[in-house]
Amino acid sequence: MPTPTKKEYNLLGVIRSMCGGDGSEDISLAIEMSKEMRQRDKTGNLKSREGFILPDMKLLRDMGLARDEVPPFGTGDAMGLGSNAVSTDLLLGNFIGALTAKTSLGKAGITRLEGLVGDTAIPKCTQDVTAAWISVENGDATKTVPTLGQVLMTPHTLGAYVDITRKLIVQTSSWAEQIVIQLLQDAVARAVEAAIFNGSGSDGVPLGILGVSGIQEVSLTAGAVTRGDLLSFIAKLETENVDVADGCAWIGSPAVKKLLAETIDLTAVKNVEGTENVGGVATKYLYADGKAEDYPFITSGLVPAKKLVFAKWSDVVLGSWSGVSILVDKYTLARTGGVRVVVLSDWDVAVRHAESIAVGTALS
């Protein structure tokens, strides 16, 4: 296995070399890591793919090059592209490690399984052991046998591409490197998050959480959501013994967020004694300060526009297999001198407990 090194991971240098560069750039670290990823691959997927293989977080951790937390894109120096894009751990960590963290589902705290090999089965308990009081001295305890099940995950290949201009390709500065990584990351992240929410489960697409059998539904009236409706989401999970104090949050579209932010919580209207709720003073909206009913509200443009989801998000599992392979197409954009960079990766989505997810529809 490669040992930690002060060499930089020169992604643009890799792309230039795949375009027929003169070989003057040092891309030895990228070559070492790519070879190591192929050697570690037990699925055979990476061995059959051309191009370079980006390392996954497991390899980076093994080499001592990964950090637990990666500074977000856009912080640091004046453009946010200099100091954050120099060292190997930040550069590759931004692409691989922060892929989920930069999405709304990553912020919600979904579970990430990395470096999977072949089809994967996650054990789950579908019926717990129960306890019973013993009515007589020396009586036997009640015997119950837990029921175990499995949540299956299988790799689904995702392909995405970004077009890079000739002027960006010839850049050697760190900000150009970060821009390329950001483009690649965004292309993959959008597709992954959209599939997690609403993947069809057919034609090579993972089944998204909204299509999982057994998730809970809350009936809502278009344009007329109330505080009672929001409490119904929470009650649905609590009825199924879900610990709503542990990592639960809302995710909705910008339109749903706007609706909640404009809707007055009528239970918080101050009444004049002896009158109805007319002319009272509004003291609370359904959404305020990033929360609804004291739970974080996360906005996503990839969740269906008229749906609101409340869930214990750690029960949603995103699995990834091996690394991300990069291929360079230097012919499609040959007339402009640009190149098309194609990335291939393998993912799947699973839900450990469907009861941990409540979905409301018909919002507008």
C-alpha cells in the first residue's frame, strides 16, 4: 500500500495526461492510488474499467490523508479556492468524503456505508424480545425469540459527466483544481440525492425512500397545512416507537418551506376574552428560524415539490462500492479544445426501518 507522501494529488494533471500531455507533470500519487484501488477491488468492476480510479475514504484513512471534517467549498482565502485546495487530504476529501455532507440528506444525517463488496445484506430485528412479569415464586421467564430480517443492497452504476473548457484545462493553480472537483462532485451529488428521494427501482436506478413499502403517510390539504398536520407526522413515528429526539428532521422543497413560513399557527394566536380567533395577534408561524415544531427543516430542490418528509434520517442508508473512475473524452468537444470528463461510480439506497419515515403529499 502507498505510504503517506507530500506529493499533491494533481487531478488536472491526470486529465491533461489522458488528453495526451507531454508527461512532464508529476501524477505519480494518482497512479499509485489508482493501482491500489484496483488491487483492493474484489468486485471486478474497477479492474475492467479504463482510466484513473479516485481513491475512496477508506484508502485515504489508511494512508493517514483523510480528515474527519472537511472545510466547505467557499471558505478560506478571498475566493475560497486557495488554501482549501492545496493538500491531498482536503482535495480528495472534498470529492469523496463531503459528497454526502454537502447534500441536504447528508446534513440530515443519513448513514453512509463505504467500500462495499458485492451484494450486501444489513441485518435488522423485525420483532424484539419481550419481557413478562413472573407471577409465582420460582416461575419461568417467558421465552420469546426475536425475528431477524435483512435489508439488501446491490450496486447500481451511476454515470455523470462535466465539460471542461480548454482555458480551465491549461490552468495549473489550485483554484482551477478545486473548480474541477466541485463540478464533478455536484454532478454526482445531484444524481445520488435525487435517487435517494425518488429513485424508480428499475432500469438500473436504486429504489428511493418514497417508494419503499411501509413508509407512513400523512394526509394533507393542499395549501392549508396546520400545526395539527405537523404534529401528525411526529405522532406517526412515536406510535411506532421511533425515538424522535434522535436525529429527526424535516426535508421539503423551497415551495413547501415558503408555505409553512407564511402559515400562522392558529393555536398560538392571542384571543380577546370572549371572542373567536379573529383579529388576534399572531405569535408563531409553522416555519421559523430553520425549524418546524422545534425540529430542523432542511430545504432540498430534489425532493418532489409537493411533498414534506419527516424522518429519523440515520435509518436511511447510502452505500457506495469502491472508488470513482474517471474517463476523458477528448473528441466530443474537440472543435473548442475542451474535454468531457466522465465519472462512473456504484451506489445503492436502503431503509432500515420504513416506520421511521413519514411523508405528506398534496402540499403546494
